[in-house]
Amino acid sequence: MPRLTVPSPVGPLTIHEDGGAITRVAWEEGGHDETPLLACARDQLALYFKDPTISFDLPFAVGGSAFLQSLCDAMSAIPPGETRTYGDLARALGVSPQAVGQGCGANPVPVLIPCHRVLGANGLGGYSGSGGVETKVWLLKHEGAGNLLI
């Protein structure tokens, strides 16, 4: 499976590709493959870290349950700089807020599928990426949603 590591302000991100789609983003190093899709993902990430208003236009293949796939679709629909709560997404998907929180933690493509834009009703909630909540705060501030954190 091809993978490419790209530098970012939140640490090295390795993008994984399989079958013509992005399947995983991990905080790790060691990916040196350059496919047209991975190059496109690298370029879009670089642009995002310069201009957080962009939306990613990449094919994703999220494995797992139909619920996780639906949740990832719902998170992808949240515009940059905006947030939703676990409860908002739970109501939209007909599940519990706890299920949404667990699904956010299982998101295989963080940053590109913006689970960082999903917050708890009374706080930030968690973040499964490297750096945890500090990375979530950085991404939200980068997108201009930092005023929600005050």
C-alpha cells in the first residue's frame, strides 16, 4: 500500500493510499511513495496549512461499519471554521452522542476528514491524533474557530 509522509505544523503526517483512495492518515514517518493521488493529497494539505478555508477534494475509502462511513461523510460536510457537537451529529445520524465520540476516535483519516470540528456539549471532547486535545485546539484556531474555545 503506497504511503507518503508530509511535514505539517502538527507533526509528520503519513497518508496511505489503497485502490485509488486515501484510506488512512497517521502521525508517523516513513512513507516515501509518490503516486499522483498522494502528491495531490500532499499539495492539498500544504495549501490547507497556508489557507485553512480550503476544503479537501480527495477520494476517501473509510473502512469499518456503515455508521463510521456515515459519520465520516457528516464530518466532511462541516465547513472549515465551523463546528458541530457530538449531539448535533448524533441527532442527524440517529445514534447516541457517545457513539459519535467513539466514531470520531475511530476516524482513520484525521485532518482530511475533520473530526477536530466535532466538540462536546460542554467542552472540546477528545482527539485521537498525536498531541491529543492540544492538536485539536491548534487545528480549530488555525481555521478561525478558536473564538469558540474562550
